Amino acid sequence: MDAYYVADKDGLFKVRFGDFDSKDQARLEGKKLVYSGIIEDYYIVHPGGSKRYAGSILRGNIVRTAQEYIGLPYRWGGTSPDSGFDCSGLTMTVYRINGLNLPRSSVQQYHTGRPISRSRLQRGDLVFFATAGGKKVSHVGIYAGNGKFIHAPRSGGKIGFESLSNSYFSGRYVGARSYLEKR
């Protein structure tokens, strides 16, 4: 079974498993796992949530989840709080924890999201940069509001906040994408 888990602050683990075509299929799989003793309980998260959920609670949860990793080391190829994250590993993990699938690389994430203008950014949207020169996406962060984003910066760095107005990032800004409900 393809599953993703992370330790929560309360000491329990959040486990995300499977994508299903219907709520009934998800419920059936959850019941099987409970019956077999693999898990004690489960809940089902709609991929996009309701407009209200996606518009408020989910956006806040995405940012709060990312904030939990502030101070962890950058690690190329990293997708785990145990060993560190790279930029797209951080965004992918944060979204998965909150019930949403993202592809692994920043380029793939850029191409699957819905384009939004910088002036329409909302918390939880992703911001993309060309940090390797040219115009090709090579870096991603999670918009946290007030012109700031959370990202895993580079080798030797730690996950933290950065400003979109920072001259380095403003000069390399490529665009933003949303994966939540349409406005």
C-alpha cells in the first residue's frame, strides 16, 4: 500500500494513504484496515475540500504545517522531517500531510498548478523561482501571507521565511500556482 506518514505534535502519526474514485471506496478501504488491525481509526479528506474548507482552514493548515519545519536543514532530495527537505520535497510533504497530492519536482509542481497573479496570492499557494539562471523553474516555496514565503533554501541552509521583495528572489520570480478552489 502506498502510504505517507509524519509524526504529529501530539506524538501520534498522521498517515495518508490512497486516492480513491469515490468516498465509498475510501470508506471501504478504511474499514478493511481497521478490521485487519492495521489502524484504529480513519477519516476521509476530500481532495479539494469544500470551498469553505479550502478557502480558510486548509490554507491555514498548509502554512502551519510548513512552519513546523522551520529550522530543519536543507537536504538535496530530502522529503522527510527526520533527515531534512529540499524545496519541492517540503512543498510536496506539506501538501500530502494536508490531504493533497503534488508531484515531486518544482518543475512538475509549477506545470500542474493553476496560474495566479502575484497580486492574488493567498496563504498556501506556491511561489516559483528560476534560481539556476534563465527562466526555468528551479525553486519553490509556500506563500505564508504578508509578502513572505517558507522554503528550504539551499545546501547548508535551514527551512525558514523569506520575503518576496528580497532582491535575490524578486529578480528570479517566475510565477505562482494554486492547487485549491478557484476564486
